[in-house]
Amino acid sequence: MTSTPTPNHTLAQSITRAVLLSAAAGYVEVIGYLDFNGRYPGIMTGNTVQFGYAAISRDWAAAAAFGVVLALFFAGCLCGGIARRVLSAPRYLLLGIAAVVAVADLLRANAALHLPGELPLLALAMAMQGETMARFGGQSIQTIVVTTNIVKCADALVAAASAARRRSGASRDALRTAALPGCAWLGYSGGVIAGAIARNAVTHPLLVAAFMFVCVALGYWRDDF
């Protein structure tokens, strides 16, 4: 007889997945950013700002470069949306993302294919992740950016403090709500640090991120049995 997971187990499981995916995204992001002189594979806010600045500065080469990344990310979101509808199980989507990142790593190692191959695939992978993996434990959590997670964490902490002043039992629930986005933010930060170190210390650094996606996929697979 299979027991029903307790709320604490469900929260711990959701936090683990959100942290691993956020860490993988931060890891990929910093490698792409450093490899391509300030172009982000998954942070389209930064790319949009740089695109606009390049355009008004009449730096058409830079504007075109950022415009291409924006277009590639949008195309990746379309692919992710299609994949989410065709492959409903998260494990298959995560394995697909892992495969894309692994291929990007192989192209990164080839000087002739590095520039035209790595960045489009990383943008595709981040777009697929953002489109398909956005809910954990009933909460909407984005793992490829941290701004909304910071806002949600801060808001939940304020709610917890307010409930504590009223001696309300809602304080504990608010803290649980803050834990998921807060941990995802910390996970992303840790991934950035690890990626920056691994970029110069590991021959195939992106394979580490691919392995992280596979680990989360195996976690979903285990839960289905």
C-alpha cells in the first residue's frame, strides 16, 4: 500500500527540484554570458535592454546580435509550448533539455561550430525550461530568472511577520510559501558561482548542467512508480 506524501515531504521535494533547476539555469546562463560577451541565453530582460541601447546608439552589429538571441529565445518558447503539449510528462521534457545542453557543449568544444552553434542551443534550452517547468508544489516559480522569486519571497516574509504579530496560524503557511522562491533564488546564485568556476576549470562544463537536468528527470521518473 502506497502512503500519501506528507505536506513537508511535498515541500522538500518541490524545493529540491526548484533549487536544482534554478542552479542549472544560473550555471548555463553565466557560461553563455561569458562565452558571448554579455549576451544572455535566458535573461531576455537584459538582452532587451542591450538591444534597445544598441539601437539608439546605432550600433547595428550589436543590435542585430541581441535581436537574434531574442528571436531564438522566442522560437524556443514556441518549441517548449509544443513539447509541453505533446510530451506531458516532465521527465521527457527535462531529458530533452539535457540533450540540447549536451549538444551545445559539444559544439562549444569545436572552434568552428562554437559561435553559430552554442548560443542558439542554450537559448533554446532556457526557453524550453522557462516554458515547461514553472510550477512546483502548487506555486508558480520561474527557474530561469530570479526577479519574480525575490518579489514573492519578500512578500511572503512580510505576510509571515504580519501573521505572527496577530498570533495567527497563517504565519507558518506564509513561511512555507516564502521557502520555495527563496531557495530557488539561492540555488540560482549558487549555480552562477559554480558555472563561473567550472568554465575555466572543466573541459566540458555544460555537461555538468545536462547531468543536473537528468537528475531531476530521474526524480520525476521515480515518483511515477
